[in-house]
Amino acid sequence: MTLVSSPALVEVPESTSINTILADRVARSGDEALIERRETPDGPWIAVSARQFEDEVQAVARGLVARGIEAGDRVAIMSRTRYEWTLIDFAIWAAGAVAVPVYETSSAEQVQWILSDADVRLVIVESSAHAETVRSVRPHLPTLANILLIDDDAVLDLRKAGTNLSAGIVAERRDAVRRDDLATIIYTSGSTGRPKGVELTHGNFAHLAMNAAIGIPELLRAENARTLLFLPLAHVFARYVEIATIAGNAVLGHAPDIKNLVSDLGSFRPTYLLAVPRVFEKVYNSAEQKASASGLKARIFAWAARVAGDYSRALDTPSGPDRALRARHAIADRLVFSKLKATMGGQLQWAVSGGAPLGERLGHFFRGSCVTILEGYGLTETTAPTTVNRPNRQVIGSVGPAFFGTDINIADDGEVLLRGPHIFRGYRNQPNLTAETFVDGWFRTGDLGSIDEHGYLHITGRKKEIIVTAGGKNVAPAVLEDRMRAHPIVSQVVVVGDQRPFIGALVTLDAEMLPGWCAANGLPKLSVDEARVHPKVLAELDKVVAHANEAVSKAESIRKITVLDIDFTEANGYLTPSIKVKRAKVLADFAGTVDALYGAPVEAPHPAPAR
């Protein structure tokens, strides 16, 4: 099967925009809570009704107009995930302007590029540190009129600035926005080269949000539905959920500091979450590590993990779990699963995972223990989800069927091609690249995949990341890397082997998980530098490699690894803000290490004989 389609549940009228999505929610919810916010990190959650939020949006939008923002102007937001981001986002749209998100971790060079390429008029930043980053490049931004600080009462100042402005001006701007108008320019996090400005329309978001509200009511329209955003709102995934939550009937919360996530989950008590697989890996590994402090607890956890996997797999059979398995599951729930549920707030039923493969092991464990993870797939260019598993139609290990209104085609070379109302309109200031990205109306994703007998998509790798060994074997590194990263002490993996005689890998260790693993295995507390050469650690990594190799042929298997003395992080430039490894940078900076792994630099190709 190479072509699948899923019909749209609702067609988006030309007059629809993100503004009308909010207006519809106000009409439905009125004085009921739309958002819950905190004024201090450990303070109570304060309800903001739909009507209150709309009033605040209008007030801030009047301030933007008073500041000289015209319809179509670009306004940038550089902040952590917090209430003010969502408020300013919707105010920008109400003013008829275009929002440009900037990761709060961006360097001065990245900020300069984004603000200049998008021709930004106004920047609203969170902190004085962010403001200083913008000021350092301001001489190169001639159209930038002002910088406002959220921590310095930017929202209050905007409200005051618009006090004397007629509300009718904003109403006219808001009502003039249409489905095909530009809503935002999101710059890809840039695992290679300069970030590209992806232009997304109001209709792109409206199509996905409105169809999700109808097609996945278990998340967005369930009684007391609520979600806590902690991923960066500069990322399209979080941005989409921000809008989809409002399109449904759910309550939205924000968690600006990932260090406080467990506490925030416990107090907010979400019913659904969005996250990347690394979050679920950390939850599992932390639980396993805590249990490993005691021999009995370790055995109980291992038994419970097996029960969770068996129970989840039985859910996919016609008869479901038998009586004996249900009994074991009830015991495991009392001993292990209930504690996991409590750490995530106690009400969590669903999670949506994207950005990287989750893997069948974690998918079955979580579904069989505490929360069903709906794995999906999408890109910035697809406004986030283009496939997703449904609550009542799930194939663990896949990224699900086509989203409502989406067509999927697999090209002859395995590339995933997409078509639908959620596909972006083009790259900012790059018409040639935009033209190259589409073929006969299909968006070329650059990802490789296949469609199974159920019509579900499976992603197997990236076209640009395919490794061709000296023997001519094509190897997709993703499956090997994902399997190895599942181990508690493994942080990141980069598979290598292009033009080499065999496949190897660069491995980094997880400094947070290492002490617990050492204690559970009778070792003293080791530093990363000590662990990377310790015989017991290396023996464990050999087992990890062997497990990964079970998924591939002998020619594709990892034969040798090098354990690095550093980890790949966003701070040192080897991870994007969405936690993807910048493979090209790693290979360039660790070229000598790769040469040493093979004992010699890669051989230059022999020149062709003269004719």
C-alpha cells in the first residue's frame, strides 16, 4: 500500500481564522475556565474564564495597535512557555498581525537572522537577558521599532497604551482576518544550516484544530479535560495544542520550568499531555532506577513491566486480557502503576508523543500501566500532526493513520509525501526552495516510511541521514539509535559508517541516571569520564548494542562504539531546542574521533580511469 487518505470531518470556511476559534469558544464557555494560571511558581492555579481571556486579548491587541503595529506586521515573542505567551499570541492575531516565535535559548546570531528575515517590527521578550540578546544585534535590524519585557510589565504597559483606542479598531482588524492569511512564521530549529522560516496560515491551524476537536473528543472535549503545556511554545507542536485546546472544551495551563514539572503535574492534574519520547524515557528510567535500590523492589518492577506489556498486547486481541492477566494487572497497579499515575497528577489518561520514535517497548509499557500514548508524526511544515494514532484505533509502533483531511503517498524511493489543508504555504523569502519541496502538489517530507496493512504510517528514517557503507549497504540509523537510547545510562547516540567498512556509533552517557545505575550494579559513584572506560559500563553498553542489532541485518549492525566524555545538549550546540541531534555538527566536530574508531580517515574515492 502506497497511498492512503482520511476525509476531513469539517471543512474550514474562508471566513474562519484563529480569531473565530477563540470567539466560538467564548460563545460556548462564557464564564467557564479556559486557562488556569499561576502568579508565582508555587502559588495556586487561578482560573481565567473564556470571556476574561478574550477581554485581555482585546486590551493587549489595542496596545499593539497603539504602538503602531499594522495589519500584516510581524511581532516576535521570545519567552519560556507561560500564560503571557498565549495571551500575546492571540493579541497579535486579533490585531491582524503575524506572530514570530523565537526560542528563549536562541543565540544572538540566530535572533538576528530570524528578526531580520521576518522583518520584525516589535519584539516582546521575557527577561532582561533576552532583551540584551536582542539589543546586541539591534544595529543590524533597521525595521525593529521596540523591545518590550514581560518581566518588566510589558502586558500592563500594552493595556495602558491602548486605553484610549476605540475597541472598534481591533474588532475591524480581527474580523478582517481570513483563513488564507498568514498567521505565523515558525523558524525550524535548524539541525542543519540556517533555520528556514515556515509560513503557516490561519487556515492551516484552524483545519487541524477544528478537525481534532471533533475527531479526538476523548482528549479535547471530555468532561474536565485539561492539559499542561511544558514544551516550548516556539515549537509548532506546542503552538498547535495551544489552539486545539481552545477549539475544544479543555482547560490550558503552562509550566515554564521543566525542573518543576513533577510538582506542576501534581498540582494541575492534567487529563492529557503532549511530550517528546525523551520525557517518557526519563519517566520510565527514573521509576526503574528507584526500584533498583532494593533487590525485591527491582524484581517487583521488572515483573510489573512485563505485566504491563502483556496486558497492552492483549488489548489488541479479539478476546482482550484474560481473567488471570487482569488479576496480575490489578496487583501490579497497586504495587507500581498507581505510583506512576500519581507522579503525573493522578488524572492523566492520554498523551500525544511526537518528534522522534517512541518505540513499542515504551508504548506497551505505558498503555498497560498508567497512560495511553498516542504516537503521531508531523513537521513544522505540516503545522504539527499529519498522522496520529486514535484512542480507539491504535497500532503501537506506528505513527498512526492519516489525520483528518490528509493524503499520504509513499514515493518509489520510500519518501513520505503529503497533501492537505494543513500543509504550509512556503518558506519565507525562499521561493526556489519552496518549489523544490513540492512535486505535483505533494509536499516532500524528506522522511522515509511505509504504510502497513491497516493504513498506518511507519517512519523508518531521514533520506539525508541514510548511511552508505563502503560495501554499498544503505543503513537508516534511526532504529539503532532509538533502541540504544532506551537504556537508562545512554543519553544520545549517533550512528556512523558512511563510506566505512562497517557501522559504528558515538555514544554519550546520561549523567543524571548514571549514579543510580552504578549503585544498583555494585559500583561506586562514577563520573562520566570514569564510567566511559569502566569495564562494567562498557560490558553493559555491549549488551545495549546487541539489543539494538536485533532489529537489523548483520550488514547493518553496529560493530564498534566510542563513548564520548561529553553529552550532546542544547547549551553546547549539539541539540536543537526540540531535542534533535545536530548530526552534521557532531560528525564535523568529532571527525577525528570517528577516524580513530575506524583506525584511519575515510578513503577518498579512486578517480575514474581516463578515457
